[in-house]
Amino acid sequence: MNRNFSREVENNMVNVLEIVEDEYIHPGTRMCAGCAMSLIYRFALKALGPKTILTVPASCLTVLHGMQGFCTTKLSVLHTPFATTGASASGIVASLEEKGLADEICVVAFAGDGGTTDIGIQALSGAAERGTNFIYACYDNEAYMNTGVQRSGSTPLGAFTATTPGGKTRPKKNMPKILEAHGISYVATANGSYPLDLYEKFKKARDIKGTRYIHILSACPPGWGYDPKDTIRIGRLANDTGFWPLYEISNGKFALSQPSKKFLDPAKRKDIEQYLSAQKRFSNISKQDIETYRNYIRDQWNEIKRRLENQ
Amino acid sequence: MTDLKKDYQKILASVQKPVIGEAGKTGTWSRLKPVIDLEKCIPAKSGKFICFNCWLYCPEAVVSREIPPKINLEYCKGCGICMEECPVNAISMEEVKFE
């Protein structure tokens, strides 16, 4: 259990009471109990406000929105095929520009990791290259959870999925880096266990022009294999072990976010084994893979350190 | 002309209405429900607007941000995140019967 009272509240600029009271999702959705994605979606919509149009490909989010006839979200949502998220957002932005509403209404594409790293990357890359004025948010639960946990480009090394029964042999695709290479105005990583940090990032992204990309790690109880009550704890471990650092790059300027700042010092990081052993999907991971993880984390943070020093 | 009208009606029919409880009463998903001990709960005890970790971390948004915090058991899925995140362990999971 978490005994650090309001750890995040103390450290962050946003206070829990400053977050808007309005909820944009009605309770009683189809999401699994303890789903981090519904928490992410809840705070993202709070930050974006009512003047938002969402475009969503097939994903767990489609399940949240419900069956034909009824929906759970109070905002306008366009459901699109898997590969067209970026293109559909470009279309919505173009029509808003034609009507003169582009400054007022924010267009947001919300997709899963499969729809971003595998199937939707072409349309997203195209939209980013065109400089479409929209936010692309990817909630990353590290496999195709909606269809029964199949491997995606975002699945980490050694993880069990339905299509990698012996553990995945390739590492996770670094999507924020790919989007950063497009030279877009804002790239950020977030984590469902830090909703205040996430809220701030979406609020900040809303006021920036150009293509903005936010990649959010989203813990998934059935897919990752842990008890639903541990969702927040597992997400925190991903941050505390240094596996998923939280940072933002606005107009080329790199900055670490508050929850990840202290992990620049390697002594403060927890061992990656704590994160891996808490999830059943890593139950058969080899010693060699764990060593690869340690090297990956070390290299990742060395690079962050270099970037912070050289700017 | 009539065809156009029909098409428009079809589009209108595909517009979905936001409703509470799209998946039914999700409170029935779990036997165990969170119960707040008001003698331990920080906002209830101090009467101040502080803490509200249960409201912050609830994925279903069924906890209210008021004094004392209330939980809508009709739609609470019983995941237990609020119990884990409560800094003073004021929330316990118990078997609650509700209509």
C-alpha cells in the first residue's frame, strides 16, 4: 500500500483541487475494473475541456464508448478505421479551418499502441509531416489488449502475449523518438499513475499550435497479469525503476517532468526486477533479458543526462 | 430528394446519445465494495478540502470530491484502487448489499 501521503500533490504545480470538477465520461462503462486507460481518458478530457472533437480508431477506447445507439462520452467522437487516425484528424482540422473554428475547437486523436506503433504509423507520420494542428495521444498498454493480448510493436522485451508464448524477443519501439524526429512542436511522455502530471501536459498541449504528441503508459490488469488494485503501484514502479521516464520536448527544448526528476541519479532508481516480478507476463523472463533491461535503462538515462547538459 | 432525406435520417440515427451506465449497472461486477471509515478519512476528520486521493485515482469517476467523500456503489466496479491509494487506510473492501 502507498504510505507516501499525497506524494504527487506535494511535488506538482497543479493541486488536486485545481482540477475541474466536470466529468466528461459517464460512469458505467465497459472497461475492466482497475483499467488505467479510463483514468487517463478521464483526466485528458478534463484538461481538454468541452470544445474538443475526438477521433478514435478501433481500440479499447471504442469499447469504452459503447454499443450502437448509446455512448458514454459527452464530447463529439468520430470512430475511424485503424489505419486512418492521423488522416481523419487532418480532415476534421481542414473542415474546421474552412468554417473558421480551428482556433476555438481542439482536435484530438486518441489511439492505442497498436493503432499508433503498427497500423496507424503511416497516417500519423503523414499528419505530423503536414504539420496538422492537432493532438495525438497514444495510450500504451503494450499489446493488442482489446482482441486478447496479441503482440504489438510496443510490447516490451520478454513479455508473454498470445502470439509470443515464450516471451517477445525484440525490444519496445521508441515511438516518442520517432515523432520527435518529425520536428513537431510538442512531444511528451506520461504515465497513468501520475494523473496530475498528465493533466498538466494535456493542458499545456492544448494551448500549443502544430502537431503535438503525448505517449502515455497505461497499465492493464488482465493483459499484464496483476491484481486490479495494483494498477497505480505498477505504473509508479515503471517510473521509479527508470523504465518509463516522464519528459516533455517543446520546440526542441528537453525537460524532465517532476515525478522523474530525481531518477537522474542512478542510486535512487529501484531495480528493474521489482517491476518485472510484479507482473505475470514476465514470469518466464531470462536472466539475460533482465540484464538487457538494465543496460537499456542505463543507456536511456545517460542519453537524457547528455541532452540536459548540452542544451 | 426523398433519397437524400432518407440518408439524412440514417445519419441522425447513427448519432449516439450519452447515457449513464452504458454497460448496465457495473456495480454488480464485484461482490466487494469500498467502505470509507469516516473517523480515519482525512477530509471528513479535519473538515478541510485536502487529500482526495480516492477521487483522484478512481478510473470510473464514482467517488465525489466533497466532505465526506461519497462512493456511487451502483457503478463502482470494486477494483480496490481507492483502498490502495488511501494514505491513512480509511477504505476497506467489504461485502455491501445495495438495491
